[in-house]
Amino acid sequence: MLTAIRGFKDILPQNSLLWAVIEDFARLTFRSFGFQEIRTPILEKTEVFTRGIGEHTDIVEKEMYTFTDRNGDSLSLRPEATAGILRAVLEHNLHKEAGQIRVFTLGPMFRHERPQKGRLRQFHQIDMEILGPASPLADFEVIWMAWSIVNGIYEKTAQGSERPDLRLEINSLGCPSCKPHHREDLLIFLENRREQLCPDCQRRSLSNPLRVFDCKLEQCKNALKGAPLLRNYICPDCVEHLKLVQDALHAVNIPFVINPLLVRGLDYYSRTTFELISNELGAQGTVAAGGRYDGLAEQMGGPHLPGVGMAIGCERLLLLAEQWAEQQPVYATDIFVAAMGDKAMQTALPWIKELRKNGVSVLMPYESKGLKALLKAADRHNATFALILGESELQGRKAVLKDLHSHTQTEIAFESLLPELLDILKIAKRTSNNAWKP
RNA sequence: GUGGGUGUAGCUCAACGGUUAGAGUGUCGGGUUGUGGCCCCGAAGGCUGUGGGUUCGAAUCCCAUCACUCACCCCA
């Protein structure tokens, strides 16, 4: 049997509505924050990522789907969104048009990792970037967005009033005037204790030295005692920057903790960095993460263009929503047309056309079945009403409308069928508490 | 890339090395010729992931392989 690629998952109809809920809500929230959608290609020249993300990151070194196309160019499936967006902005000179660029995008990303809970090879991100402003308020607004979307989904899905189990951690990675001093000292420190570190950390101390602080082994924790800490190197400007972010977060009542050890895996980050972490996700607890990357545009061959952004992991947010929600949203139908025989089906077609024009979801199976089977099918499609149309109805020129929730039914004359149906549906929609209905 | 767990009906799961591999649920049909959910009856549905081995006999034990899954690593 043919199967999907490892780590690539089908989103089936039973799940797709929850995806739509999340995507719709994200789009709505972005609109309210004044963001515009941008859609960049899934495939880019490999150089976009090697220059953007950094050649010595794990993502670029061993996780990218890279291949040579028929022209001999090296192409890669995007492992994240920011580099591609930066490329598009610079290519189209968007930064010269507007003083500030506020964009978001939704879509699949690709990394060749070993799949586990909350981690797939094709996964989806909700991503946003603010380009132009160096203000800490931009950092704050990015965090605010991540917070708003994740918490908004909680409010939308969970009925309870208690807070979701989410932790916002922030930190500053320093800027080009202070970050390098720390890195230098840390490298020397690590070099001197090389033998005391675990093999992983020996490797890390070269590739991403800040990561050694994440190691859980006692051996490494001991070896790191007295190591130069980033917070002691941060320059006054960076301290002030982080403070303004904190003040803004306080102003809108977003709780957070400072985690001086919080780092990012991608090279382009500087100054503010943050993660939104859940305890309900297993080992991959980060739902959203991001930070500032003032040097990225230059690194990609563009002008100096400060930027800050974040990404939400859709699958992870979906896992949370599934845990929060008492029930999954299901597809529902307003009217299921239970027409028996060809004549009845033909008669119903013009009505169906008008109803659909009016935004009513109408379904009519083409199979000739008994009424019993048709009503069963109506149930399966979560229909609110069944419109019964058979021999006797055609003869009497009256259709039977059955309310499938209250089990009552009424006869409606063909002549007044449409206006009456629309009327009844309007009332039914108003009293319906099915928030998930599309 | 490394390690652990699990692979049996569409789905969720049973079955001591021993008859024809079962149950719940779902599907289809009937009870009720045109009235759904509840009830009753019936039917279909399986190369027990795949390949090898041990054994008189393997879903069951062993080996390999693949898939799924969780964790390490890394990250959203």
C-alpha cells in the first residue's frame, strides 16, 4: 500500500475544521493588529537559508530538504519563514515604500528530524514579522500577538474560566556591541574545561556555545560553575531595551518570567528573545517563539533593516486546542434534502440553488434510497433539517420539513417554500448554540 | 543520528504455545413497504505489518526488517 512520507501527515476532514478555526482566528487577530498577509514560495535557493539562518546551525547542516534541480541549482524546502520573507521584502523593495512593514504568513515548513509528539517533518507555522522599527515596543507587540493568538484559542475552545497552563519566558541576547565580548570569554572558558564536558556539550561549545547552559547532566552543570554569564555582559542600551519591553508587558497585564539562559537556535537573533511554553505538550513544549534580528537583512546582502518576529507551531497549538476543547468541531449541514426518486430530485434542484446562493448549506445524495436510509444519512451529516420529498409530496405540491432535533415536522407548499425555509433557518441559526458551525 | 514501547476487523482493543482468531463500536440489510437517534435479529469485514527461524503445532517464543509512537538530540 502507498503511504505518506514519514513525518508528513494528512489533515483529515475530522480535523480540518479545527485547523480552519485556528487559521481564521489568527488571520482575524492579525487584521486587528494591522498586519498584512504575505505568501512566499515553499522552495527557495538554498543560499537564502544558509545566509539567513546560519551555515552552522543544525537546521541548515542536517535538517534541510536540499536537492539540485534540473538546472543544477541547489534548492531547499523552507525550514522556517523569516528568511524567505526577508528575501521577498528586499527583492521587492518593500522596505523603501513603507516606513514599517507588518506582515504575517501561514503555511508548511520542512525539517528532516525524527518525528515525535509535536514534531513533524512537514509542520505548519503561523509566522509574523515587523521590519523597520528598532523600538522595544515592536518586540513587545510581537510577544503580544503570540500571546493573543494562543490565549484567544484557549478562550475560544475551553469553556472554563481558569488560565491556560502557559509560561512566557523572555531574555536579551545582547547586541553587536556586547554579545561578542561574552561569546569570546565563554569560548575561552569552555575551551579550558573541554574535558569535563559531555560529548554533546563539547560539540555544542563550538556550534552554539550558549546551548551548553541547557545541558541537564550534573557533570556539565558542575563544569559550568563560574562560567561567564550573558547577563553580566549586556550593555546599558540592551538593558534599557529589555526594560521597556517588560514595562509594556506589564501595561497590558501579560505575565512573564525572565530566563537569563533562554537562547535561540538560529544565528540571526539579537536582543529580545522569547518563548511561550506549555506543560501540556510533552517534551516539545514551546508553542510560540521569536525575537529580534537586527542584523539579518545585512547578513542577506541588504541594507540595515531592524526586525523582530515570531512563529507559532500550528500542530502544537492544535494539540493544546484538542486538550482544551470539550468537543471537536464537526461539519454540519443546514438542510438535508431527502428526495426519493429522480422526479423529486429534479424538482428540488432550483430550490437547492437558491438556498446555496443564500449561504445555506444544503446536501442531497444522488442515490435512490428509502426514507429510513436518507434520514440516517441526514443524521450522519449533522443536519438541522431534513426536507422530505417523495411521491405523495409531489402529488400534493407540498414538501415536508422535519426538524431533526425536535422531531417535529411541517408541510410547506411548493409556492412558498423558499421564503419560508429562509425564515425558519434564520430563526434556527439565531437560537443555535453550535459555535463551530461553518 | 541514538534508545525505549507498540503493530490483531474501518476504529478501540481481547485471545495460557493448542479446535474455525473474538468483543465493543462503525458499515450494510431486516424487524417497521415513507420517518433518523433507543431496542431486537442478521450479514459483510482478517495473509494477526513483512520476511525468516524454533516447535508436532506460533497472533503468542527468537532474529531481522518496516511502520507507528515516546524520549534523547534539536526546535515551532
